[in-house]
Amino acid sequence: MDLYSYYRSTSSYRVRIALALKRLAYHALPVNLVAHGGEHLAPAYRALNPQGRVPTLRTDTGELLMQSPAIIEYLDECYPNPPLLPAEPLERARVRSVAALIGCDIHPLHNVAVLKRLRGLGVDEGDVTAWIGHWISEGFNAVEQMIGDHGFCFDTPGLADVYLVPQLYAARRFAVDLAAYPRILRVEGAALEHPAFQTAHPANQPDTPA
Amino acid sequence: MDLYSYYRSTSSYRVRIALALKRLAYHALPVNLVAHGGEHLAPAYRALNPQGRVPTLRTDTGELLMQSPAIIEYLDECYPNPPLLPAEPLERARVRSVAALIGCDIHPLHNVAVLKRLRGLGVDEGDVTAWIGHWISEGFNAVEQMIGDHGFCFDTPGLADVYLVPQLYAARRFAVDLAAYPRILRVEGAALEHPAFQTAHPANQPDTPA
């Protein structure tokens, strides 16, 4: 498989964790979101991904898939061991609700395109920082109540962690105060010690700046 | 089942379509997002849904589920006929990628909370309208290339339509020009004639204003 990704893109990081948890080998194809006006916006990349965003996965049979939620469910269906979701529908829904809250109501509000547009409206840097912090904090307030008391979000690493750990990386990057979230911080600690999460970390990618 | 919803909430509308396509009976419990400072923000509702957002589904066994992507996958797993997703993983990924693009990269940028916050930053109404139009148009540009040439998004009604039809309703509400999207408009036409989409429409809910 090939993965078009950017080292510190939240959604690329999610897919890298899923691949690493399943011990799937892939070829990383970096797409620089900041150089040359954004390689993701160039026609060559848009021919692969009509939205012009990372990540894009090319499967072993050459099919192109976009949107991290769809890619991750695909990987879990095609490579079920270890599973990213529990077996029982109600438990699956609880895990997916954490993933969806982060994937819909936190991350989209501070991605590269949205922050650029906010600045284009004349919003100053202080308000941009407050905007990012507001959505992360409001989302984490709910996530803190939705996850469990041991290990990863729900004991063993799974879909909720695939979303939460990259969101934590973004929260650190934007200097959001996390002291109110002991369960979330526990997950961050568990991920720091787990080989798959280490492999997938933005610090350890082929396009990570020196 | 009970569904806490608001008649014109995009994510409530999605779940209503899924329930109607599967011919599942439920008890509608309206949550007014605009009256009394927002009933979704009141402690009584937050006790059911820690995020304070609609929809919330109470299952037949009394379990509370939140986040429309998780609720819809749950319904599809528990009530598989008719299915909202194809059987084959690659085809499932293509359908889910349309749903995820709408659910992550369009709708979250114009929900009630986000527009309120934008206005709070002093962004004027003209720029708020342009902001909404930008994200819908940019997303629809990609969706138009991702869906098929017949019937609903992928022939028979399914998960992609569960997301696209409510997003179309929002696009109309915000007066977004849709002329560039003939495939998307074809799906809108198909939904207008389909009983499940009619039942789920914001015009036909118990809390729809007279």
C-alpha cells in the first residue's frame, strides 16, 4: 500500500496509527501542505484526491481511497487483526462516538484550510488561538466523560485512540491547557509507551523536518 | 427507540433518514436549539448527552448513543435490512468517504455553535454567508466527482445519501448556488420522491413550526 501523508497532519497521523497497530507495511509518499503553495492543491495530487487533502491510501490493488474515517474502517474490515472496534454493536457505537466527536467537532475546526480562512477574514492571532482552544476544550470536556478509567480510551488500543492521540498532539502544538482531563492524559501516557503509536508519531516520519 | 432531535438539525435529519429507510418506529423527543437559550445546553439534556448536542438515540434497551455517524453505523449493524452500505469493503469505503467528507469537512463548519462563535468574533453577516457558501461549495465540488451517474449517490439509497440530502437542505437554506452540481441535484430530485426521505424531512417533524 501507498499512503500520501504529511507528517503533522492529524488525519494522516490517524491512518498511520491504524496501519501500525495492524502491523501493515506501506510506502509513505509525503505531500507537503506548506511548501510551494501546498502540494495537496496541485493538479497532480487533486487527480488522486478530488478534495485536495491528505491522506490518500492506494490499496494493494491500486485503488485510491480518501477521507481518514473511511480509510480506517476499510483497513479494519480488510485486516481485522487486531480489531480497532469491539465485536458488540453497542460497544462499537460507544467507541465510534468518541472517534466521531473528535473527527467532526474538534479537528475540522482547526485544520490548515479553516485557520487560513479565519485569518483571511481579519481575525487576529489571539482570537485564532482562542478559537482553536475553545473547540479542543469543549470537545475534550465531553470525551473525558465518554472514555474509561484504564489503559487506552477503552482499555486496549482501538479506534477512539486512533483519533484521540493525534488530537492530543494538535492540542499540545496549540498549547491548550489539558489539566482538566486526567483520563485523556492517561491515554496520552499509554500511547507514548506503545510501539505502534511511536512509529506513527509526527516526529518519526520520512518528511519530518530535521 | 427514542430520538432526541431538532427538526432542522442536519445530524438529526441524517438519523431520521436512516430510521425511515429501515422502517424503524421511534418516539421523537424534540430539543429546541434556539428557545430558552438552547434546550440542548440545559443540564437535563447534558445528563443524557455530555456534548450537549442533538441527536441522541435511546435504544430499545435504554442505552443512550450520541454522534450521528456512530448512531447510523449502529442502526445498520443492528437492523441490517435494507443495508445502508454495500457488502464489499472497497465499495463500503467509497460510500463512507462521501459521508465522511460531508460529516467532517462541510457540516461542522456551519453548525449553530460555529456560526455563533464566528459572529462573536465580529465577523459580519456577509462574511458569515460567504464562509458557509465556501465550505459547502468546496465540499460539493469533490462530492460531485465521487458519486455515480444514476439514481441516488450510488444507485440505491444508502449512507452517502443519508449525509448528502440533509446537507442539500442546509445548502438551500443558506441559498448556495448548486448549478455546478448536476449529479448532486439528481440525488436531491430522487430524495424528494422517496417516502423515507419525505418522512424524515424537516418540514414533517412534530417540532416543525406551523
